[in-house]
Amino acid sequence: MELSRRTFTALTGTAALGLALAGSGGAATGPRGPRVVPTGPPPPLPQADGRRHRVTYDRHSLLVDGRRLVLWSAEVHPFRLPSPSLWRDVLQKLRAHGFTAVDVPVPWNVHSPAPGVHDFTGVRDLNRFLTVAAEERLYVVLRPGPYLGADLDAGGLPGWLTTVPGAARTDDPEYLRHAEAWLAAVNAVAVRHLYTAGGGTVLLYRLEDGRPAPAGDPAARAHRARLHARVRADLIDVPVLDGEGWPGGEGPPTAGLTAVAGGAADAWGGPLSGGEGYARVRAAHDARHERRRHLTALADRVTVHHTGIGFGGTSWGWLPGPDVYTSYDHGAVLDEGRQAAPNMAAAQQLGHLVRTVPDLARLEPDGDGPERAADGRLTVRRLTNPDTGARFFVVHNDSGEEVRAPLPGTGIEVPVTVAAGDAKLVASDLRLGHRRLAYTTAQPMLCVSTGRQDVAVFVGRKGETAQLALDCEKQPGADRADTEPAWAYDQGRLNVVSPLGVGGLSRVLVKDGDSETPLVLLFADDETALRLWTYETPAGPLVVYGPAVLRSAEVRGSTIHLTGDVTVETGVEVWGPRGIAEVTWNGEPVPTYVGRARSRVMEGLMPAVRAVALPALDGWRCRTENPESDPDFDDSAWTVADRTTSHSTTPVPEGGPVLFADDYGYHHGDVWYRGRLEDLSGIRSVALSYSTGTEGLLMAWLDGRPLGTHRMPAPDEDTVARGTWTATARFTVPGAVRTPGEHVLSVLVRPMQHAGTEPGEDAHKAARGLVAVEFAGGDRGVEWRVRGATEPERVTGPFNNGGLYGERRGWHLPDHDDRGWRVVEFPREQRRQGVTWYRTRFRLGLEPGLDASVGLTLEDDPERAYRVQIFLNGWNVGQYVNDVGPQHTFALPNGILRTRGANTLALAVLSDGTTPAGPGKVTLTLLGAARGGVPVEPVDPPGR
């Protein structure tokens, strides 16, 4: 018996443990019908290979070309990242972290600024996104709605649909005419990217918001059937999920794409996050929380995993739904700045596991249900693969303290440690390439065969000790490349132990014995595991340790070419195909030697990324606006509000007119109203009824004099889901203007967003803007004119601009001449009802090859009542509400942001005049930086 410098028994206290990973290949242990697909290697990673592929499913999993596939999918919102170059960055990072698929919503309202118009150009280029996904070898689950939810304005329905007859999400012919035209436009793009035809990697297609049509609503069900028929008529031949489960009624357990994690949306004021925003959301949805939910799904035998939001991004402009603010960070595994979040550890470990251990694609319950471990604090769910005999155990610790306890009946011969409130997957009788793992107390992460050796990775929490046992009839040899692991051979088993999180990665090389193929065992805690990568090349898979991200790998001759990101000082270590003698990193040769664990190890270290210096924001210029409040303002070109009927769900006041902004084509952003009255004699007050989304407001002026401001209240836990808010603002008419003659009542409404809608409810058609106007002291006829945003702009689409005077005059655009504006300094303090604009320019000169994510941070006295629309190079990147929050930092996407050049920042400050208004402190903030990244193309500013 051999021992390392530590005695084996001191570390274990009992016999050691064992586990088996990776391939199946063993004979089935139970009866199997003739149509049952046995466990085997998964299909190769997808690509646009020009070949036809067959996509089917049974009750266990998807079947691609007859092979079982466990799908590990993350939702990505490309429309919330309006910089197409960065789509590749996000997809590469998700693939590197173990995801095999992305779920992609395609919002109707982003692509359709008018009836019959479907725009897939520029930042809306669906063809480009699907092409990049195929190049990065990720499956796509396409979700074009027509209704999405997804915390979007109107749930993804276009603004112009508010003025169209016909009930949405029903079988109404008028609605279906538009909805089917939308699907036909998406399908014309999607059909070129179907995996079945080899044109791309679209594997599944999902209708609507993923929920079933109400059972008692025949119109909604007929609507869904029509959409399904439309999809099939457009030659979409991949499986179509419509919320009712899988076509034909039999699919993988918990049919459909099951969302099991991925954070949560946050609302204005942060009522669900204690006012702390996504920092609190992420703390609640940490790696421990995500691990519990993912493993619960695994125990439920889910094999089509929709893990939740992988990258949410930014609800820029007027894109967000009423219940969310600008950031759509969502607590996702990739944050708004494109950085891997702490909860990525759980997703990465399980993503690599389900890809490289095919036994998980066909599991059956082993026992009657959850069982309690010996001390009662651990719950164990048992699963087995009937083909290979591999056994898996999902262990939950619901107590508030770490538990170390035996798991009887599992074949695991030593106690298993589970952290407080955590969960763990352990296994027994599992193949690790050419050897069999008897059991393990650490969670397997991956197992691949490369270069005539097998490599298996085991993970756990820092401070735990991993224990595993290999079944070995003949005593193998064992070498360690690090001082931490220990081992012993006894009675046909090689027992290995290794503390986790001590000195980074721990390596043990097992050789000879029952197999001529060496086995490399790697042990890592969560932090270390986030620097472990696997990549499949035509020459074979490889495992890489060290960098912050591995983006690509290519074998040419005896050289392996790696690209990726580096953040901290690190080396590079590679287990790869045979014959590899040289390594390059981002195009530069890396001197290496052969390590004790049969890897190529870099000599020396790559330096950490250097500190990034961001410039101060100064040189501000200022100009006030809202000339629309002046009685002499020329509104002759404005739209006359003279309609008397509407398709809105909001009743038109008796006698009219219709004042709803949508009815006059103004669907997004601020809306101005100007009403002319011939006589104000005896009028004591005016009541302005209005309707908005969350955090809407109204301001009024009479003959240029401010009457005041009314704001909708910030939501609380009971009202956070309310999509439409209505109120009546009552203002006293000053005595000095209660006179005969013409008077002008000017009203600015910030409508915010439209509500989402259930089938047939048409909640998205609730009015936005003014609803009714009443005068106390007598009736007065008013001629109303209304003005909102100009026509949707080609580059940005319909969500960038509202109806502010400065927006209509281009004050937000980088080429606007502001030399006549007043020079000011921040912080500012000004009392004024209305809008004030501030502009400055700044230049960045970040070094080539540096991927720096930059944000803009605004801070001020929270008692000051004002809000800011933020424009970067003409792009409306978000709305800051100083006295509501919780968001203070706004991501500035590279591409829109010129990281090597000049940038223009414009702030449109809307203040109610009740308090001093800022801005206060305005600074650039570094959200993350790495050497590497992807090439970034500049995104055109609006107006190009």
C-alpha cells in the first residue's frame, strides 16, 4: 500500500469513496423495448454543416440523429445589447461556461415600427445572430412570440397594435392577420438556419410566452392552433413547443423547456430587492440557490433545461415593460457588463457535466422518492441509468449548518459533506473513460478522453475534502502533481482524497493497473473551477486550466492555438490531443513543458490586466427647453386631437375628444399636449386625468406659468405587477389668468410603458397620456393638439426617442452644435419645472486588445425629485430616477461607446420644481476588464 506525505486515514477517518463519470457503453441492466435508444455518446456540437439532421424525442430526452442530447440552455436577449459585435462575446462566454444552447426571444415590437413593416437590419439583424450562434456551435431555441412577456413594453406587441381592431392573442381575424404576417417574416429568416436542414443550429421553436393557452378559453386555444399551423406552413420542421408540452403528447419529463433558475426581474424603487436592486437579487440567487434549483430539475429527470436568463442586458430607451427599470441584469450568470457573476459556478459545473457524462440523458428513479439520511438533515433523491448501471444522488441540506453524514444504500462508503442550505450531486458505479468510479463525495464536473488519456474533474465548496474510490482489480500507479492529494490502494480500490480550494487545482495521475489508458483526476473548488475549460476540436477534445475565459481552440499540426481572456496573473495548462508540442495564446507563442499530470504547462505566468484609467466628465454645457409651455409657441404642425372613437380599452370621455397618445401614432416616450381656450372667466381649477405605466408623471403650464406636477406613486409589493396606473391631477387656476381671451394649457406626460396582456384582455391597449380634462367653474371647449416622437429612426428603431423638444431638434446627437450653450459644472442645483439638457464630450484611448466594460454612474441627494434620460452618442441608454431608484449605474455598450475615440454624452433632466434638481455626481465606472475580448465594430449613431 502506498501513501502520500499525509496519511490517508487521517484525512478520511474511514474507507475512501468512489464515483464514475463520462461515457456509458455498458449493457442495459433492465428490459428495454425495441424503440428505446440506449445511452451513448452525445451528438457532436452543432454547426451549419449543410447536412440533414433528424430531431426527435422520447420520454427521456431529445434525440439528435439517434443520439441522446441533454440541452443546457440559457436565455439571451440580443435586442437588449444593441451592439452586434458583442453578441459573439456573450455567446462565446456562455459556450465556454458549459451551455449548449441559447433561448432567443425575438420581439415583434423591436422589428415592426408600422403595420406590415418587418425590419431585420443593423442591430435587429436576426440572420447575423443566428449565424454567429452556429459559428459558436450553440443550439438555438427560437421564440418569436408573437407575445413574449419578457418584461417588454406591451409584452413585445408593437405600439401600433394598440390602435388596431381585434382582440390580441385570440382567434380574431384582424389580430391573426398581423400576427401571422409577423411569424411569416421571422420564419423566412429562421428557415435558413434550421438544424434539420443543416443551414444553422435552430433546434427547437417555441410559440408565445411559453405558457399553455387557458383550458377554458376556446378563442385563445384556436389562436394558438393557428399560429402553430402558420409555423408549419412556413416549413419550420423542428419540434414546436406551444406551452402544451411536446407535440404528440410524449416528451422528456416535465415537458417543454423548464426554467429552473436564472435570477429575477426587479421593479422601480426595488420593492422586491429592499431597494438594493440587482445586487440583492444576485445575493438571493447565488451559486448555492442556483445549485439547489438545477439539481432539483435534474432529480426530476429534466433533460431539456432552460436555466433562465443567461444574459439579460439593458432595457434601453423605452423598451422595458412597466414593471422593470433600465437594467435587465436579472441576476443572470453574465451580468449587464458581460462579466461572469458568482452564480455562474453552479451553471458551469452542471453544464459541463450533462454534456460530457451521457449517463444523465436517461435516468429512472431508484426508490419511491426522497429519503432522509441517517441524521435526518440531508434529503437524498436516487436516480439510476438502466443502460449503464450508473447511480446518481441529489443531496439537499435544508439546515442552517454544514452537515457531514453517511448516505446508506448509495454505495458511498464515507460520509458526504453538504454546506448549509446547499445541494450536491454525487454518484457511484460510473464510468470514467476506461476506468470505473466506485463512488465520490465530490460532484463530478466533466470527463473527456483526449491524447490517449482520460481527464475527470471533481468540484465542491472551498474547505471540503473530496474523496473518491476507483475499482481496480490490479493495483495502479498514482502520481501527484501537487502536494495536497493523498491516496491508498486497498482490497481492489484506489482511494483518493484531496482538500478543495488549497493552492488552486489539485492533480492526480492514475496509470497502469486495469487499463493502459492513464486517468488524470483534477480537484477544484468553485473559484478554481471557473478557470477550467473544455473545448472540442476536430483533433479531439481538450481541457484548459488558467485563463478567465477560453474562447476558441484550433489544432494545426503540432501546435494548439488558443484564444481567450486574462484578468489576473495566470498560467496556461493544456490537456489535449497527442502530438501537441507548441501552444499559442491570442496569437503569441507560449513556451511550455510537459507537466507531471501529462499536460503542457506554460513556463512562467501571463501578467494581470493593467489598471484602466477612465477620464473625468467635465466641460459640461447646459440649455433649458420646453418652449411648448410658452403660449406663443407655434404648434400649427402638431396633430389635431379630434377623434371621437378609439380601440383602446380605456373609455373615451363623453363628448370626446380622444386624447390617448397611441391613437395619434405616439407610442413611446414623452408626449406634449397644447389646448387653446377662449375664456377662463370663473374657472377655479383644472382636473387632468391621465394614464401611464409605472412611474409615469404629468406636468402642466397655463399661459407659460407652471401649474404643477403629478406623479404616479412608486410601486410596493402589492402593486409591483400593476401594468397601468391612472390618476387625476387637480391644479388651481391662478386668479390673474381667469380672464376672457385666448389661453393656452400645455401638458407634458411621461407615459412610460404599455402593460402586457393575457389572451383577449387587451391590457396593452389601455390609454397612455391624457384621458380627460375637466374645468371647475364652468365647461370650456378646448382645441387640443398633440405631439410625441418623430417617425422611428432607421438605426435605432422605434424605442430610442420620445417627444421632448431637444429630441425632436437633435440635441442628443453627437454632431449637434452646442457651442452656444452655457458652460456649467457639476454638481448642479436648480429649481425648475421642465426639461434641462446637459452635454459633454469625452475621449477614451483604451489599449488594443483590452476588453473594458464601462458604465455611467449618477449619484445625488435622494430627496431631490428629478429624472434623467441618458444619451450616449445619440443612443438612449436608460432612465435614471433620482428619488426612486434603485439603479445608479448604466452600462455603456462597446460599439455604441467608442473605446478608442470621442464620445458625446447628453443628459435630459426632467424636474418637477418642488426640490433642487441635479445632476449631482456623474462619473464613468469600470464594470470589468480583460485582455482579449472580440473585435468590436462601431454602431452607427442615430440619424445615419
